[in-house]
Amino acid sequence: MTVIKFLNEDKEVVVAEGANLRYKAMENGIDIYTLVGKMTNCGGYGQCGTCVVEIVEGEENLSPRTAVEERKLRKRGSYCRLACQTIVNGPVTVLTKPSKKPGK
């Protein structure tokens, strides 16, 4: 078991290693979508790019970025991930609905 800490929501979620970040966020009432994302999300298939999260700590505990993420997030730093494409393998701290401005 491992922990996902959601900063904006001040919530920690215990999950099994190998859990999908988007699925676990939604299962635990964490809103990862902006208004546009709520209306246009693809349901977790990596096609829309609306489930962007910022990894504050524990980036090394996640699966590598997929080709879909490389394409959708090419203008963002490596600390940004698509929650639907991200597998959690250890403790991680996540910022939901990050700013589009480069900050890291």
C-alpha cells in the first residue's frame, strides 16, 4: 500500500501500488477537472488532455510518461502528468488543476 496526498484538497488516500491516479482521485471525491474538462473529458483514455495534475513530490514513484503524455504535455514540464495515464508505485504528492504557467 502507498499514499497519494492531494495538496489542494488537504486529503491523503491510501491505495495499492499500481493504482491509476485518475481512478483513485475520482473514487475518493477528488475533483481533477476544470470546468471545461468536466464537459469535455474523454473518460480516462488519454485523448483529451484535461486531467492534468502537477507532481509536487514523488515523481520517481510514478510510471514513466506515455507517448500520449509526451504529445499532450509537450509545453509543460516533466512534473505535469495526465492522471489517467499515471500509475502510482509509491508515495506521491499531487496538485490538482495546476496553472498552465511554467512554474518549475
